[in-house]
Amino acid sequence: MAPVSRGRKASKPILTNEQIQILTAQFNTQRRRLVCTNCKETNSFHRNGSIAGDPPQPCFVCKPCGKTYSAPTMAEICELASTTTMLSEPLSLDAMMETSNAQDDNPEAMPISTTTATDIASLQATIERLCAELKQTQAELKQAHTEIDMLRNQRTQNLNQSTIETHDTQFPSLPSTAQSLPPWKDTARLNSIKQSMLEKRQQRRIQRQENAARFLQPPSENQGFQYIYIPTKARVPIGQLRNRLQILLPS
């Protein structure tokens, strides 16, 4: 059996700092157009840290399938995407030139600009109409605010007037001093008071006179009493009065 020949493993390529900077710029620019070689998805690559080395090599990962890519592999994918983009740009430019030439050769394509101008004119007319309606609405709104303020002022005045009338009804005003005089300055009232006092005094005098005359009136015939006037300045006891009466009366 022949011995198996063993040799050194092929070393993985390492990017320099300048190449890493270029790769980072390309990845940031073309990341949305990069296609994963495993799941064929676009816009699926993300940075996945770095591998130790001199200098450290960035790693990339595809989120849908989870496959990781080294820096050299990602550099190849970015170069392929750049080449594809460069090849597609002239085609699009040629297509644009062909479209322009076709419009120049075909006069039926010219009404597009006319239609655009018509649309712009109608749009401008619509804008002017909306501006006029806005101004009219603002004027109506201002007039409505003015009317509301007037109604509020009128309502406040009516409330104040009704409050004043209620106060006048509940609390009538006092008579003026020019019309009514105090009692001590009203001559007619004083004279009437004096006259009533004189009349009452005269009535009391007449009553006293009548009482005094009633004491001096003789007794009636059916009574049979005799009255004797005894002048005295003090009250006489009943026993002493009886003794005096017995002395005065005839035996």
C-alpha cells in the first residue's frame, strides 16, 4: 500500500486594510442588490462581526438561510453585482434613447405635453377656486363671530336690566328727602298731635269733675242712708269712727 502523501493545507486569502475599506463601501452601497448563492434571496446580507487576523477579517451572514460568508467571498459577490449593474445601465440608456427617437419620429406622441399643460391649467383653476372658497368661508366665519359677540352683549344687557328690575321690585327706593320732612319739622302733624293731647286732657278733667259732683249728690229716696262729712286729714280707724258717730247721733 502506497503511503498517502500529506501536504500543507491551502491558506485562506486575507484582505488588506485597503481592500476591507473598499469591501465595506461596496457592501453598504450594493447590499440591497446582493444575491445569496444559497437561498437566492436579495437584500438579506448583514454584518456578523469579524474573524481574528491581521488585519481582522469581517464576516457576513444571510438572515433567511443563516449561511455565513467570509470577506473574500463577499468581495467576489460585490464585484459580480457591480459588473451586472454596469452591464444593465447601458441597456437602460439605450432604451431611453430609442424611446426618445421614437417620439421624435412619431408625431402622435406629442399630445402628451399638451395633456400635461391642460392638467396643470385645470389644477391651477381648482386651486384658485379653493382659495376663493376659503376666503369666503373665512369671511362668513368672521361675520358669525361678530354676530355671536353681539348676541352675547345683548344677552348680558338683558340680564343686567332684569336684575335691576327685580331689585327695584323687592326693595323699593326710599322717598326723597325733599318730599317728606322729619316729624319735628312737620307743623300740621305737630298741631294735630297737640290738639289730640288737649282733647284727652279736657276729657280727663271732665271725668274728675263728674266724680267729685257724684260724691256731693244727695242719696236717693229709696236708700234711707244719711251721709255726714267729717273733715279729716288722716285715715280714722273704724272703731274710733263708730265712737264719734255715736256721739254725734242724737240719743
